Amino acid sequence: MVIVVATTLATLHMTPAAEIWVDGSMRATLDLYNANVQARWLGFGASLDPSTTHTIVLKVLGQKRPASTGTSVSLDAIATLAP
């Protein structure tokens, strides 16, 4: 099983820092700032055991680059893909 976290980025409105936690462990820190809009940008992917339940947390760190106008994060989708 593959879990994919995709996020939609908007020009100058995203925080540069968010963490992805899976089952209580931090798996990635994402830099989400982009001066151009990127719809459905793939931010993270992982292979997980399909025989158990998993917990996914997107932690917004509230940090921003000087060019950014805010610290919000927009989550577009979390998808499960079959092998």
C-alpha cells in the first residue's frame, strides 16, 4: 500500500514548513513555499503495511519566508493506492 499526501500550493500564501508524521514518527519536513501556483503537487509518499491501521498527521509549523504573506497550509488530498 502506498499513502500519498498531495497539497495544493497558492502563490505567496503557504508556509515553508510543515511536517508529515506517520504512526507517531516524523517522516518528512516539507518546504511548501512557491511563488507560482502548483496544483496537486506531490509532497510525500510512503509504503505502509496494508494489514494495519495508520495515523497520518500534517503539522503546520507556523513559519514563513519573508516573501510569503501567510502561514496557512492547504491539504488537497490523502490517497491510498493499490500496488
